[in-house]
Amino acid sequence: METTNSRPNLLWGVTIGALFTPLMIAIFYIGERFADLPFLPLNFFDAVARILPGPLITFGIDTMVDLLIATGFGADLDSAAKTAEQLLGLGLFFGLSVVVSGLFFLILNLVNYKKVSYIPGVVFALAFAIPILMLAIPRSVASSAAPEMKVIWSLLVFIGFGTAIGWAYNAMAFPAIAVKSKTGEATTEGINRREFIVRVGGASATLTVVGAGLGALLGPSNSDGVSSGDVNLANTNVDLNNLPNADSPVIPAPGTRAELTAVADHYRIDILSGGLPSIPEDYTLPISGLVENEVEWTLEEIMDLPSQSEFITMSCISNRIAGSLISTTKWTGVSFREILDIVQPTEEASAIRIIGYDDFDEYVDLDLIRNDDRIMLAYHFNDQPLPLRNGFPLRIHIPNRYGMKQPKWIHTIEFVSEWEPGYWVRRGWSQEAIVNQTSVIDTVASSETFVNDAGTTMVPIGGIAWAGDREIVNVEVRINEGEWQTAEIREPLSVRAWTIWRYDWEFEAGSHTVEVRSYEASGEAQSDPILQPTQRRGTRPDGAIGIHAEEFTLASTESADALPAN
Ligand SMILES: Nc1nc2c(c(=O)[nH]1)N[C@H]1C(S)=C(S)[C@@H](COP(=O)(O)O)O[C@H]1N2
Ligand SMILES: [Mo]
């Protein structure tokens, strides 16, 4: 049995840190839920993620995502990635806090601290808090609290933590005094440290669970940015019966993804793990720098400029083959050329720098804008305001580029003399981020077989193909490594949207493999691996390339015949 004759060592400090840190995290959580204060642990992670090398962070998140998916927790890749980030963030904060608590005990032992007071705990708290605050407060873009409030609140939470750690040290190092102060009588026996740990741990765990539970249950409904306001964000304001390809004869195979993504289903990828940015009510967009006429527009003023709309597929460059980080919505905005006409860039201007409310930055070459009036400052998805998670109030769209080139939550736009690498480019991702052609099998509709005019039972197979702004002109499918067969292609919503393909295959019971490949207008086949179908290229740094293959099994024809024809 451990008793009290010696000072509590580093390991006791680590243990006490491990008991109190969850409570500190729970208090930050409550502050976030009820008062829109910063959730510092994740803001801290975001700051650290910016400092560490990009590949390391990507590796960490990829590993976590694989783990979450393998354990069945990753329903969607993008939410799995966010969860992974959050778990890494909490883990980092917890680990750091525990180590620092151990060091605190160690230092007090080394200086042979004698006077029992709360001061060392407070000093410790400040030493721990200040570097964290300096890194994390600038990243606390999800909180709408005033900067002073953020600092004061965070310091108070840390001081509370430090006081608790200091109290625990005193109680363990000087049990007689501690016990006396509690019960009024001194005991020479002191208290058993393990018992102390159990009691303190129990109390902290209870408070943590109660606090986190209250925060989760009673706090405002989790704002993931899709469920706010009175707009119909769950679906779409676009008339689905009146889409531009409504009379295309090719009907998607049952089970093919929705041709137009519901806004609520749009994938989400960004560098924020601790919540979506808080956008001021009186939002304005300043456009400044190397221009004749600087402007600062309200959203209404921007929406009064001539607008353009297009159905656009966007994909993350880190989307794996057949991954879920790809969506198609109708985008509406103002052509950036329209804006050039108004602001009049000077001779020296050669690029624009876009900075988001999360401090994400990206540069766009001015010549690119001059040569492509499809580049737009967008404010609508599917005829309704951009949801916060997808970039409210404004984001840019550049055709034929991956999502990393399309900043959300635009805060400022500045005309500058030189193009520079943006956020992800500096972290080793592609400079141009041109979309790679891709094709995907969504469905082998084995329960939707039908008998064709010739009396043959057919299985519908289908999916999408996409090549940025390059037209998909042909899609081929092969089964069991047989001959490549031409699939039917449905007219797409636009040349910038994915093309739905369909291939009805003559039913054959057994286990099979299906593969798909596409061709774009230039005649170019999907990718080099066409020649070597097993060859694939991973996402980093230029986006994935590879043939999608699926295995499927068809039960005997009797069961297929039993199914109704469609
Ligand atoms: N401000 C900001 N814009 C951003 C990002 C970001 O982290 N911050 N991520 C980019 C990346 S990598 C992608 S794939 C797309 C995703 O947009 P979505 O979340 O609306 O699908 O946003 C891009 N724009
Ligand atoms: Mo991305």
C-alpha cells in the first residue's frame, strides 16, 4: 500500500492529470454548447495541424479513417475523417495535459515545495495555458465570442484545472494538513493515495459525464450548418421534374446515386475540426489590392450582379477510387470576369488571393479568370443559399479543378502581383489540381432484373463517369475480364456534371467481376492503367487514378425469374 511519507511522484501527477483533464474538456464543451465559447482542445489541434508537415497530418487522419471504417464507425468518409480529426485532437490535448501534470508534480518535488497554497497550481495553469492560447485562440473561428471573452474564459478553465491539480498535489504530499482542513482534525496516518485517486477520479468522472451529457442534450441542436434557417436545405429548390436532361432516354440503373445531390448530402471537407466558422451578420466582401476601384459589397449587392447557374460536380482530390467525396449540385453565382470589369485590375496585378474565415488561402491566376468566364463567385447550391458547412456566404468555383482549389467562407479577396502556392499546395498537394477522369460502378441491381424483348433476363449495372469540364463520350464495362462492352450513357445535367451510365448484362448465376472505364472528348481513355487494369495511383499529390472493379454474386435464375420485370 502506498502511503504518504514520500512526495507523490511524476506518475501520480500523470494519474491526477488523466483524471482531471476529461473534466476540463467537458467544461470547454459546455462553454461551446451554451455560450458559443471556443472549444480550445480542437482549436489547438487545428493550430498544430497547420504547423506540422502536411503529409504527417494526412497520414494520421488517413490511418484513423481506415480504423474507423474497419471498425464500422465510418459511415461516410467525410464524417469519418472529421471524427478522426476530433479524436486525434482530443487525444493530443489529453496527452499533453497529462504529461504537463506529471511534470508539475516532478517540479514541485525537485524544488522541495513546502508551503501549502494554491499559487503553484495557478502558476502551472498559466504556464500551460499561455502557449496553448496563443496557438488556439486564432483558430477559434467557430466561436462568435469577443476575443477578450475567449481569452478570459479559456484562462479561467485552465486556472480551475491548475487549482485542482495543485490541490491534489497538496492532498497527496501533505495529507495531514489536507485532511485537517477538511475534517477539522489532523491525522498522522495520512490518507491512502489509491483511495484518494479512486474518490477524486470518481467525482471527476461523474462531473465529466454529467457535464458532457447536459451539453449534448440541452445545448442547441448540433449545428453542422445544414439545418439552420428557414431554407429547404435538406433537399433542393431545383425542380427535379424539369432538369435539363429530363428527356434523356437512358434511365439510371436502380441503385445509381441521385443525379443531383441533395444539399444535405453534399460531402464536406475542410481544415476545421472544432466547428464551422462564425460569419458576421453584417457580412461584406472587400475586394482590394492592385485594382483601380476597391469595393466592399454586401451579399445582396453581389446577388444583384448578373448571375450564372450550372450543374457542377465537385470532388475532393483526396477522394479514393469510387469514394464518397464527390457531389453534384446546381451552383449559382457571378462570373468573376464581371467583377474584373468593375474593379479594374492594374497592370501589376497577376493573381487574386482568396482568404476564408478559417484562414484557408488559395490563389487564382488572373489570366485563368480572364480566359474563363465560368469561374464564379457562388452563393447558391440547388437554388438556395450555400449551407454554412459548404461555404456560406460565398465560395469560388473554378472548372476542372479539384475541391482544394475552391475556397469556401470567403472573407477577403485581394489582387496581388504574384501567384503563390495556396494552403494545400504548400502542403505538398498538386499545384494545378486538374481533375482526373474517373468512372465508378454504383450498382449491380441483382434484385431488379428484367426480361428484355428477346426474352432474356438482364441485370442492370450502372454508375457515373466524370472528367471535370471534359465531356465523357464513352463508357465501357467488362464482366469477368471479357471483352469491353459499350455502356449506354445518359445525357448529363451539364458538361461539368458527372455522366450516368448503364449497362444491362445478360443474367448468369454465379460470382462475377465487373469493371468500368470511360473516355473523354479528346479520345483519351480514363487512365494509363487501362493497359494494366490492376495498376492504380493513390490520391497524393495529384488525385487518384484507377479502374473501379466490383465483385457480385447472382443467385440462380429461378429466383431471378421470380422477380417482377420492370
Ligand atoms: N475556406 C476553405 N475552403 C475550402 C476548404 C477549406 O478547408 N477551407 N477545403 C477545400 C477542399 S480540400 C474541398 S474538397 C472543398 C470541399 O467543399 P465542400 O465541403 O463544400 O464539399 O472545399 C475547399 N474549400
Ligand atoms: Mo479536398
